[in-house]
Amino acid sequence: MSDLAPFPHAVAAPTPWWRHPLAIVLCGGTIMGLSLGARYVQGLFQLPIVADRGWTRETFAFALAIQNLAWGVAQPFTGMVADRFGAARVIAAGLVLYALGLAGMTWASSPAAFVWTAGVCIGVALSCTAFGAVYGALIAGLFGRRWLSLMRDRAQNAPAAPLVAFEGTSAPAAGPDEI
């Protein structure tokens, strides 16, 4: 025996059940299903909300359009916060925002309040509980943070790839006189 192995019969501790890949994927799928499912069924409530409040369907559609825009605008920022402070905290904040937004939808007495709750609040909540935070946590949990960092570096260069490919094909198509 060498001096480098003081405990040759030591056995590694078993992995907790919540670190098992299947549990990680199931938890991520559950979070995504709940957040996106609650977002997709909002259209079912259009007629009751519009009839109860006396608003037009355009008011409801505008609030959901703002929700989509808020989701897209907030997505990079919630991803950065998840990278810095952890996906669990971002998802928990998203759950609180989601609850506030859904409660606010029921209490909204004006179209502006409805746009703020159903649009902005739930849109930001979606960015906290949907793809960016959950997929980042899944990848980090399944493959490790080092692999996630490596893939993030590769992903930063991915948007430039079509531009470079187009640049290479557009010059021959222009002809020698037009270059």
C-alpha cells in the first residue's frame, strides 16, 4: 500500500435521491409544466374576465402580448441572476411573482392594473420559472457546472455563425464587378 491511500476500503457516500438524474429531470419538467401550463390556460378565462369586467377582448389580448414581451425582455436578466445566485432562488422568486400576478388578475379593477398583473408580473415570473433558469439548473445538475460554463462559452459564439456563413456565400453571388 502507498502512503497516498490512507483509507483503501473507504466507500463513497451514496448519492441522495434528489441528486439522481431522473429526479432532476422530473423536478425540472414539473416546474416547466406548472409555469407554462398556467400561462397557456389563461386564454380559457378570456370570456369570463371580459364579461365580468366589461372590457373588450383587445384589453385581454394586449395584457397577454405584454406578458410575452416582458417574458422575452426579462429572460436574459433572470438567466444572469440565476447564474450568479442560483436557479433555486430565481425559481422561488418567480413562484412568488406568479402568485402575485395571478392574485392581481382577480383583483384588477382597471385595464392598466390588469396589464401590470397579467402582463408584466406574470411575464417576469415566466422568465424566472421557464426555460432559462430551469434548463440551466438541469444541465448543471446533470453534467456539472464546469460543463455548463463550457457550453455557455460556445453558445455566445453561436449567433454569429449564420452571419459568417452568409458572408462567405454572398460575395461570390455578387460577382467580381460588384465587390
